[in-house]
Amino acid sequence: MKNKTLILNYHSDGGHGWIKVAKDLFNKTNRTMKDISCYSYQDDDNYYLEEDCDATNYLNNLKEQNITFYLTEICDGDYSEIRNYNHC
């Protein structure tokens, strides 16, 4: 995955934040994360990596591979629908 810039959505609500990563992309770019914590969520196509640990680990993983990325912030109000998804 060389010379590609990823644009990732950072969702936040009144209490927390998550980076949305398509499962296919995660599987192609993940080299070091063995597990995703139970504080992250998922739907059929995406992971929503919690900001404190999982997202940080994943973004560090991208940096180690020299994959450029940008975060676009999306405010989901006081309560994000992400909280209704299944935990990883």
C-alpha cells in the first residue's frame, strides 16, 4: 500500500471518540495489532477503533509502514450511534 494517502473519519460524541476503518483496509494495513479491545465497535463492514488505545495503536502501525493518513472529524452530537454497534 505504497504512495497512498488514507482519509479516515474520526467520530466523536459527548464522551468519547472512534476512528472508522473499513475491515478490508484494516486487514490490508494491520501488521502489529493482535487484538482489538472490547472498547471498540464494529458493524458488518467497519471497525470503530476507540481513541485511547486501539486507534492510537492502529495509527502508529500506519506510521511504521510510512502510510500517510488524515483524519476528518465528525461530531455525532451528545450520543453517537456507534455506541449501539456490537463490541469487538
